[in-house]
Amino acid sequence: MNVTYYQPGNAYDLVLTNYHEEPYDDTDYTYWLTNLGTIHDLEMIKKIVEKNFYAETPVHHLMLKQPNKLHNTKKW
């Protein structure tokens, strides 16, 4: 997962903002977080998302596979 600032025209799986906004473009989820201001904040959120969402979701295994290890993974 990459943490970047939103740029119009790009598709995102998750958008975190410090102001209220309807979902962008093709983004399914937009979260409004008040007082979000620094890259450190975004990195901490990234860790929370990785720990609590992707680690519990089968999609996680598809997104983060190493190309040379695809044949050794579990099928969900």
C-alpha cells in the first residue's frame, strides 16, 4: 500500500481527508479525519489499515505477493 496525497484523475481504494468530501471518482471509501495534517499521521494510519484491514482480508494476500513466491501461497 502506498500513502500519497490525493490527485484528481487517479483511482484510489481508500481516501483519508481532513475535510468532509463525497467519494472521489472510483473510490469506494472516503474517510474524514479531522486534524490530519502531517505525513507522520498518514504513515500511522497506513500501519493501522495494514494491521486491522488488510491483514484480515484475503485481498491482502493478492496485493502483496512476491512474484517469485506465487506458487507457495494458500488459496482462499
